[in-house]
Amino acid sequence: MKDQLEGLVSQMVERGILFDEAVGEFEKRFIKRVLERAEGNQSRAAQILGIHRNTLSRKIDAYKLDHRNHHAR
């Protein structure tokens, strides 16, 4: 996994992607994946992520993630 991450970081640097953009995109995708795993349950997702439920809610709003689509597949 470290090699894959290193390759991705190298590509991003070569393409001139800004730090804030890279961090934001990673955070957005990470949160989205955890919400899917938690089937849209924000409290459970926040626990998995190790952040407060309110913090997760703010990030969902900021990234415009639709967590409701993940309930009971």
C-alpha cells in the first residue's frame, strides 16, 4: 500500500495538484467509503473515522456527500 500511495503522490506532484486540493479529495473519498461501509449511519461512520459526529456532519455538507443513498442496500 505504501508503494501505491507513493506512486499516487508522485503523479499528483508531477501534475501540479495543490496540497489543499489533494487533501480535500482524499478526505472526501475516505469519508464516502466509510459512510458506505456504515450504510449511511453517521454515528457509526464517525466512530470508524475517529471523529465527532458533528464534525462528520459538517464535512458531509461541505463535500456535498449524499449519505442517505447508503441506507439498507
